[in-house]
Amino acid sequence: MLKRVSQTALCCFLLLSGSGFAARLAIVIDDIGYRADDQKIYNLPKEISVAIIPSAPNAMARAKQAKQQG
């Protein structure tokens, strides 16, 4: 009986506390490095991640720029 009460109390706490089920979203811009003008992507907030294609012609420059911006 005590176990059921504890489980119910825990469930109620999690349901009533907003942070218990807070959603998270990740935004990743993919395929960076092929176009000369893809550096415009770095004008977006730095919370947006980029995925750089290692074999792309502009990969090194874009990777350096991404690292500098954090």
C-alpha cells in the first residue's frame, strides 16, 4: 500500500512540475561545404548546429569558421 502511495505521489509531482516533461529541440543544418555562399549560415544564432561534409571543397574553411563561432 505504501509503495502505491509513493508511486502515485511521484507521478503527481512529475505531472504538476513543468520541467519534468520539458521538450528539447535540436536544429542541425546539414551538407555545409559544397557551395561558396553557404557561409551565410553563420549569420544564424550559434545555437543552430551545422554538419560539414568532410570531402566538400569548402569544408576546411567552413569548419574553421564554425569552430571560431563556438
